[in-house]
Amino acid sequence: MATARKSAPKSKARTKTAARKTAAKKPTARKTAAKSASKTASKKTAAPKAEAKPSKPRAIAQPVIRRIWPLEADAMRRHLCRLDRDDRTLRFGRPVTNRFIQTYVDRIDWFRDIVIGAVVDGEVTASGILTPIGWRLPLEGSAAVAVESNMQGYGLGSELTKRMLTIGRNRFMSRIYMLCLVKNERMYRIAEKFGGEVDRFRDETVEAQFDLSRPTVSTVTTEAVSEGLALGRTVVGKVPVIGALANGTHAA
Ligand SMILES: CC(C)(COP(=O)(O)OP(=O)(O)OC[C@H]1O[C@@H](n2cnc3c(N)ncnc32)[C@H](O)[C@@H]1OP(=O)(O)O)[C@@H](O)C(=O)NCCC(=O)NCCS
């Protein structure tokens, strides 16, 4: 009994230390995730574990970032319905219902809008939708992004935004707008990172505006290679990545 009582604080202290170490690792892991996504878009995901040992590399899974197609409308719907109340408010401007989301997905024009997502085992876990505005040249677009709460903070929002900007550029869009709530600090940061100008629009909303240059061989190749790799990865299946993110974080 005495031994048990003595050992309890020790194990608690060990747990706290492990948690502190994991917390300290998180930003690095997130940056690695975004970097690896932009290079290959071909890894996979595992659930984050609070007490994973950084010194012991292991296989982890990462999502594939790729185009989402009309046949995946149901996966898209399930993904948006998994957003909690706060995220729905940030994504749609108000805490919308599942029925609203159902109608929203039904109204996606799959042949005009560009839908991309981070897919894990066939389930969409994060998404970006780029919608062309009107038909006149120069073409403009509006974009929106959503990352499910368990996947947030690992660079997916940034990666999806970056890819939508490249895709928009390759479609000769001159400007892309993203509307978000004033309190959405993460979106400010993402806009700032990719050269967006943020204008306060109304009381509660701000508009991030991205001015795009003409496409280049490099931007077209980047998009084609990303899609090709993602397709390859989807067909080949899960490829374990040994030790890339030793603490088991999600990555693109
Ligand atoms: C906004 C959202 C897309 C961000 O996705 P994410 O994958 O969590 O974002 P990232 O991991 O790429 O992080 C983006 C940046 O925000 C920063 N950030 C994280 N938390 C932050 C906070 N509380 N305050 C300020 N910046 C923060 C990160 O450090 C990162 O910047 P860095 O790369 O320079 O370090 C996601 O939180 C989300 O889906 N929210 C709900 C829906 C929504 O808000 N959609 C946007 C409407 S268009």
C-alpha cells in the first residue's frame, strides 16, 4: 500500500513531463506536415497520441490532398456535418444545420467549382471549395476552407489554401476572395502567409483578397504533379512513412 501511494506522484509527474514534451513538439510537427504535403502529397494519418515517445519512430498515416469528385458528394456532406457548432459558424457565417449542409453540397456545381480535400481512408477530413464568380474576364473566384477539429493545427488549412490559389491561377483567375469572421485569427494568418490583403467588410466579417499572377509552367506542373501523386497514392493504397512525424501527428 505504502509503495503504491509513493509511486503515484512519480507516475503523474512522468505523465506531465511527457505531455509537456509532446506539446513542445507540435509546432515542428505541423510545419513538417505542411512541407511534406507541398512536396509529395503522398503520406498517411494516425490518431495523435498524447504520450507517444519521440525517440521511437513508427509508421504513421497521412491524408491525401486531392480533387474531390461528384461521386464523393456524400463524403463531402459527412465531412461538413462533422464540423462542430463553432467551426460551422466560422465556415458558413452562422451555426448552420445538417439540412443546410445537405442543400449546400447538393448545390455544388461539380463541373465549374473546384473542390479539393484531405482524404483519409476514403473520408474527407478537410476541404477547400473554389467557386468562379460570374463568367466575365478577368475571372475571379471565391474560396472557402474547412478542417475538422481533430485535424486542425497541422498545416492542412494552409496547404488547401495554397493549392486553391495555384489552381485559381492556372484557371486564369486574377483574384480570389475569402470571406471570414473577424475573430478567425487562423484565417488572418493564412491570408497573411499567402500575400492576401485583409479588408474589414462588415461588422463581423472580413474579406481576404488574393491577387494572382498569370500561370506559369511551374504552377501548371505543380498542380499536375500533385494530382498525379495523389492519384497514385490512392490507387496504390497506404504507404507507411517511417519516422517522418515520430509523435504521430496528422499531416498532408
Ligand atoms: C481556419 C482553419 C481552416 C485553419 O486550418 P488549420 O489546418 O487549423 O490551419 P493551419 O494549421 O494551417 O494554421 C494556420 C496558421 O494559423 C496559426 N494559428 C493557429 N492558431 C492560431 C490562433 N489561435 N491565433 C492566431 N493564429 C493561429 C498557425 O500558427 C498557422 O500559422 P503558421 O503556419 O504561420 O504557424 C480551420 O481552423 C477551420 O477549418 N476552421 C473552421 C472553418 C473556418 O474557419 N473556415 C474559414 C472560413 S473561409
